[in-house]
Amino acid sequence: MSADCLFRPLASNPHTVQIEFEGTSLSVPGDVSLAAALLASGIRHTRESAVNGRPGAPYCMMGVCFECLVEVDGQANVQACLVLVRPGLRVRRQRGAADLVLREARADE
């Protein structure tokens, strides 16, 4: 099923910001979530499954399904639906499972 008919901007937004997606500069609405901005820009998938490489895209738009995972400014496993767009974001598709970087627990915590 094509997502083309499901996602259309409700109104024109005069406030835009520049972000980078996969090395390409995009002008996106400035007061929406990153997931909404990517969908409005024609990006049809934001991640690839760690199991079989299947493309995934924003689905629930509220942080429940984890289908919108992206890498933002070098940080992996970011839910695009929970991040507000800001100028200069560098976004890449989440390709498979990202390594978790665990910090060492300090004695005073």
C-alpha cells in the first residue's frame, strides 16, 4: 500500500528550516516533529530492519512503535516522531541495529 495518499500537509507553513537528510539539504516546516517533516518532504522510509533489512517509516507518530528510528547528529536510535525539527539537524536512516554505548556507572550514582 502506498503512503502517498495518507500524508499530506494540512496547511502551508511559511516558517521553514534547513536540515540534512542522507547528505541532501531539505527545507522543512519548522514547527513539526522530525518524522512529520521527513514525510512532508517525500521521505518514504527512515530505517531498515535489523532482522531482514525491510524498510520502515513513521507509523504511530507518538513514540510507541519505534518504526521511525533515525540517526540524528551521530546519535543512533532516535525516534523521529519525538524530536522537534531545528535548523542544521543532520539525519541519516537507521540501518539495522545500532550498537549501544553504555557509560560506566559511577559510585556516587
